[in-house]
Amino acid sequence: MNNSVTVQEGLCVTIPCTFTAGNRTKFINSTGMWRDSSAKFVAYSNNTSTKETKPNFHVVGNPDNGDCTLTITDARKEDAGSYHFRFEESETRKNKYNYLSSAVKVKVTDLKHKPQIIINEKLIAGEETTLTCNLPGDCTGTSSHVEWLKNNTKETWKNSTFVTFVPSKSDHRTNVTCKVTFKNGKSVTSSRKLKVLYPPSVTITTEENKPVNRSVDLSGQKAVTLICRADSIPQADVTWHNENNIVNRSKSSATLRINMTNHGIYVCLAQNDLGVNLKHVEVFLQGTPSDSQSFFQEMTVRDILIGVACGIMISLIIVFLLFKFYLRNQPKLTSDLNHNLNHQGLPSSQDFPPDDNHQIYAQVQKPKLQAPGSSNESSDLNDVSYATVTFSKALAKGTPKQPETEYSEIRFP
């Protein structure tokens, strides 16, 4: 057993102690007690004693096993002094022992210890975690009140020795405080700044720190400088990409300078152990003469061939549509022709039976004039003339022609 112990005011201390009596360490129905230098009893091993004791002194050992351990809780300045153990065996044997030579000196000092905030694992945004406040004076029986404060405010966050919560990105670098108040009114506090891990978020700005959304017009400028920043814990790797090529790479932020010859679509990608994020921006030229010049300069043979092929295809489509229009309107043209023939008194194609080739041939023979008086009908010669009209079908090759003769009356004005 130590001859001297020190305890801070409001805290507790345990004094380990063992003893022997008559070379024995085992007893029956014995009583252990502690007394101060004035022989006043301060603690008993049982609670049946009516003798005056100190309420914060406790015999925690079992005297029947030779254990005289003493615990002092909520130490006060008036608890400082010298204390020794006294042993009394059962009433039947009536053996009593005082251990004055093994007295222990107790010192009580000002309270300086602070509670300890323990984080058992990494704080990751969106994942539940627990903070623990370990009380100073590592022993049970300390009468104290524990409360948690956040961001150094007076508002109580939690009232317990531990707090369970889900941290967010906004909790990074937040101060949390554990405050312990003891029975004597004294209190101690301990604070800790939280480190919350979170995946990257990406912002793109110009060199003048103007935010960039999706595109930048390079017209009227020789070049533009873009800065990609990643907000994350831990730091993210930031890379600029153009057509699957890495243009620039850095930690936390990366700068890119684009001129009129390398405008296009660029992607900023940020990555750390917790995730990946990206943004793209299009740098383009618009409304300047250099645009059209650059367009024709950048045309390739492949682009020209594609244009020619498209022109030929469009021409074929137009010809096809015209031909289809012609076929659709051909019956109307034939109908108009027949109408004109009927109007002039001539036979149309509908007046003849169709043949294999749907063609009709007409042969008109010039009429022979008869001498006056040669016939009884000579009186009407001046009014009516007769002509022979021969119609024939188109015959197959090698078939002899068999003309049919019909007569038609034609009046000449």
C-alpha cells in the first residue's frame, strides 16, 4: 500500500490495501474500518454501524479475505489528512488490530484534469457515429453531470456521457465540447474540433473568379483561363480531360488555359477515397469571321465526300418523286386526249376493243370524186363526201393483216 496519494478536488481515488492478522488472511464475520489521525472513524466495511463516518469514504474490500481497499469520491479540500486501517474480528474471538504504522497520507489539489472526448472511428458524412466523454478521475461513484455543447454555444446539445449522431459536410471543423459538473459545483470542460470526411464537389470559375456554368464564349478573346476546384476531405485529385486525354492534373484545384485553336469540350474530374464528381464545360467561338474561316480550314476530305454523297442522294430522291408524279397523272392525260377526239367527231381508243398492246391504228383513204350525173346522188355531192377509214389492231409478229373497212360520214364546211 502506498504511503501517500493525491487526488484532485471533485475527483476520486482508490487506495489498494491488504492485511494479515495473526498470520492469517481468512476471517469470519470480521469488520474493517478506517480512522483519521484523531481516531475518528471515517468508513466501515458494513453499513450497520451507527458511528460517525464520511459519506464519500467507502471500504470496498472484504475484510474476511484480508482486503482493506478504500475509495474516496468527490474529494474535498477538507478530506486531506492521514488515515489508517483498523480490523476487528468476530465478537466470539474479540481480536482487534490497529495498523498505525501503515497510515496513508491523502493530498487534495485543485481540479485540473479535463474530460477526454473519444471518437472510435472516422467521421464520414452520412454515416452514424458515436462520441464518448471519459470523465476525469477514473472510478465509479463520482457524482457529476455531463452535457455536450456544439460550436461553443450555451445551448445544450446532449445530456449523457456519449452522443450518437450522423455528421454532415457542414460539421467539418465544428467544435464539440464535453462539460462535466461535479457535486461541489465545480466543472471542467474539454473541446475537440471534428474532422468529417466527405466526397468531392466541383466548381469551375474563370481567372477572375466568375462562376462558369456549362459554356464559355471565346469570341473577342485571345484565350480564357478556367480553374477547377474540388471541395473534399481528404484532398481530391483534380484532372482536366479533353477527348479522353488528360490535359492537366493537380491536387484540390487545376488550371486550364484555352485559346482559339484548341476550343472544344473539356471535363474536370475530381476523385478521392470517398467518391468521384465531374463537370464539363464547352469553350466555343460564335459570331466572328474567324468562325467560318476556321470551319472551312478544319474541313477534311472525308467531310467533302460525305457532302457530295448527300447531294447525290437528295437528287435521286427528287427524280424518283417526279417520276412517281408522272405515273400518277398519266391516266388523266389519256382521258383528256379522248375527250378532245370525241369533241372533233373522231373515234377514241375507248370505241375499239382492247388488244394485247392496247394500240389502235387508223387508215384514212382519200375519197374518189365521181363525175357529175353519174349517179342519182350527185345532187348531194357538194354537201356530203365519203371516205374510207380502215382501223386495225396491232398484230403479233407474223400474223397476216386482215383490214376491216368502215365508212364514216365527214362533212366539210
